[in-house]
Amino acid sequence: MGNAQEKPPGSGGGGARPAQATAGSGTRSRGGGSVEKPRTEKGVANGTQRERSSAGGPEEQDSPAVDTSYLDAPAGALPPHLARLKNEGNHLFKHGQFGDALEKYSQAIDGCAETGIDSPEDLCILYSNRAACYLKHGNSTDCIQDCTKALELQPYSLKPLLRRAMAYESLERYRKAYVDYKTVLQIDTGVQAAHDSVHRITKMLIEQDGPEWREKLPEIPAVPLSVQQQHREKPVSAEVAQARAARAAQEEARRKETRFTLLKQEGNDLVKKCHFQEALEKYSECLTIKPDECAVYTNRAICFLKLNRFEEAKQDCDSALQLEPASKKAFYRRALAYKGLQDYLSASSDLQEVLQLDPNVREAEQELEVVTSLLRQSLMDSTAHTPRV
């Protein structure tokens, strides 16, 4: 789990941190996310320094300048040199360079201690961010230590609580994980990951501790109402808002999919019971959820046929064929609709289309014989009633 990197002993958080190069100095991600540039050799010609590529030719162009303006963004009450380290760590983390990010956060934490910075909120964020790096590396023990330090600085801070819960869970310390997840949900009921984890861990604790599992839990702290209110009033970043919107969209999609499946099954069951009007209503509701579902159109067409609503049956088959031009069911049921509308020529054409797609459809063969007979009779009747000139 995480990047496979060696972690020599380092300071901060009671754990190890990787020895990484400073970001922005031309290093590349160890995760293989970027391409290493050709190695260059430096030589001196006519008293000036020039670069030659290892392939033998001189470098014709300098590399494009890298935008590092993000490094100068303000970061709470941190002085510029420490804010720069934090911003660099954030940038590296976003690009998957967790070991390099961890080093930057550690340098910033050490810098706060050396310069006597007393800003609990900023230190809390630095410890929480470094904990995220440990978690990505699979170093759950150091993650827990950093989260605990962050929570000592800022009790009931959401991200350290959530990260510590994840670390506890990864170490199978389910009771402690449960307590932290439940505390998170007191602060923000919208954290879906916490809901999912509580549900999952509850099952594990019941298996592990039996019916009395709640009695074996550590005490779950009661989050003060002032903290809950403060969290609700906190401005939401664009990134968090986007993540919440994505989760809401996924949840809505799951809800619609569940509703669609249920309605379709209810419609199918009603057709089997010959309750065609009720089935038709179920299929119509399905189409309000998924208007591009071919099978629902062909299913509803059955209901229209049974109710002698042939024009509507034909329209549903037309819609199905626009979605799936080779649908045998749509051709066959449209043929039946045409038959009901006494358009025997069109019915014959659709039945022949079915047999061209699949010559083994016995019902289509039998229906084609009936429709051909009706067409012949219709032509004869038409001829008989045509006045001779």
C-alpha cells in the first residue's frame, strides 16, 4: 500500500520520513508519473559554460520555465519561508509525490519549533497533512501519532479525526476507529466515507464481540454544539464543494438505478398477471428515469398491443429501433402493431426483417403466413370494390 520507498530515520511525529529532494529542483516522481529528461554534461568552451546532451549534441533550447507562483500564496499565520514549504508539500501531494510532500511538511513543522511559531491552527494543518502522507504510504502508526498531535492542537478537527479513524481501521483497531468515525459524523453528517465505514465496522464488531459489542467501546466524546455550528458556518472550498457535488450525483444515480430496477421488475410481474394497464404505468415511470432504455419501450409496446392501442405500440417500437436498429423484438412487435392497424404490407416487411436477423424465430414465420394471407385478402377485396371504367 502506498509508494514503495525506503524511509530513513527522520524527525517529527515519532516516525520515519523519506529522504527526498526539494521539489522544483528537477527531480521526478518515484511513482513513474513523469518522464526523466536526458542527462546533460557540462563543458567549458572559450571560457564559458555550455551544456551538451549525453547523446553528443549541444542543447539547443532551455527547458520551459516552471510556474512556481503557487509557492508564494499566504498560508495562515506562517512566515513566508514556512508557508512556502507548506505550499510546496500541498503541490507535491496533489501530484502523488507523497514522500516528497512528507519531507516538506516535516521541514515546516521543525521550522515552527525552531522559530517559536505559536499558531495551533497552522500546526494542526501541518500535522494533519503529514498524517495524510503517512496514510498514503501505509504507515498507519505514524499517521495516528500525527493526527493525535493535530487534535491536541485543535480538538474536533475533522480531517485528523477521519484520517486517524482510517489508520485505526487499517490496523484492525476497530473500536477506536468506530469512535473516531462516529465523532466525525457528529461534526458533519454529510461525510459519506464515515457512514460507510461505521456500517462496515459495526458488522465486524458484532462478529468480534457479539451482541454486547457496544459495551466494549471506548467512550464516544460528545462534540460541543458550538463546534458543530462553527463547522457548518465554515466557508467551503471549491475543491470540497466539487467533491460533495460529485458524491451527491453518485448517490442520486444509485437511487435512480435502484428505483428503475424495481419499477421494471414490477412491470414485468404485472405483465405475467395480464395486468397490462398497471404494467404500462410502471414502464412509463421507468422511462422518466431512463428515456433511452430500449427494453422498456418494447415491454411497454406489449401492453399497448394487449390493450389494442396499436398506434402507441408502433410509436414505442419506433423509439426502440432508433436506440437499437437491430432489435428483433421491436421489429416483431411493430409488425403486430401494423397488423392491428391493418397495414399488412408494413407488417410483412417487419416480419421479414425479423427472419433476416434470425431465421429461427418460429413465431415470426407463423405470423408472416397469417399477414401474407390477410394482405392477399385485402388486395382481393380492394380489387372487388374498385369500379371498372
